[in-house]
Amino acid sequence: MSSLPPVPARVVLLCGPSGSGKSLLAARSGLPVLRLDDFYKEAGDPTLPQVLGSSDIDWDHPGSWDADQAVAAIEDLCRTGRTTVPLYDLSLSARTGEEPVDIGRTPLFIAEGIFAAEIVTRCRELGVLADALCLSRGPVTTFRRRFLRDLREGRKSVPFLLRRGWRLMRAERSIVARQTALGAYACDRDEALGRLADAAAGRPVAASTAA
């Protein structure tokens, strides 16, 4: 258990493959939500990784994301109830500004994004972790949802979306395996909602990663 003093709020980290329904689940929970996608690095950053054998930026690699800034924002929200976060435009691969986030006196909030599992250990060590969940719906379902969403939102070009979608569909099982190895609990939508309700009510969650 963490020896750090109690904090006013704690976080549920919600991860899962791109297109698995994280944002919809977070919205359905009724809890405040921190969008971890807003902490992507900008195009042109020399540290951005590339897809092996391709000129494409690998936006699904943790190296494309600023974990330090995400953890700092989560800690601010847990300890003070407010922080400032970037506004990120996925279609431009650029930050377009910033905005304040205020969760008030809410004792629990969700931080969701494909890299949420990467910071499970750090949030646990800070004493702010309530739970960590990995949402999984199956490679074919996820592929369809992801492609239609990204096409509708104009996130990237169609050829890029198809290349990325095919690559992620083949890699989905390994993605889930990595996220669970990092400390997230794999579950479907209904079980995730149940665990969120338990965490919000202060009830212990089964097989919790928050210890």
C-alpha cells in the first residue's frame, strides 16, 4: 500500500485498443473525464517513433505520447481538483491551445486513452490510483468501430487509416496482453461499468490493481 497521505480524488485509468469504446464508456459513467489523447506529441517532434519499414509515424507507440505531462495533470486533479491541459487536433497532429479542467469536489474521475496502462505504476506509487481497466471488444469489432470513427472525424487520410487499422487488428491480442501486464484489468463494457460504480461508491474492486 502507498505510504503517501490521502488525496481528495482518485483516478480510474481506462485503456484498451483504439476503437474499443473507451470514450463512450467514460461518457456513460457520468464521471469527469480527462482525455489522455490530448497529451500526444506534435508532428515534427524528433522523438516520434516510426512504423517499422514505413515512413508513417507510429501514433500507437507510447513514444508518441507525453507520459510525464499526463501524470502531472492527473496528480494536479487528484490533489487540487483542477489543472490545465493541451487541446490537441488529431487531424493536424498538433496542439492548438489549452483549456482548464476542473473536477470540483468529485472524489473519482476517469483518465482514458490507449496509453493509460503505461502510467498505472506511476499513479499507484503516487497514491492516486483507484482502478485500471482495459476495455476489449474483439479485433473485428474494434477494427470496424475505429475505422468508421476515424473516417467520420477526419483524423487522418483514408490510406493511412486502412494501413493502421489492418496493423492494429492483427496486433490487438498483443496490445491487450501488454496493457494487462502493465496492471490493467481486462473486461468488457458491462463489467467495466460495474467496477466504476464500485469505485465511485468506495467499495473494493475484485482483483484491483490499486493496491
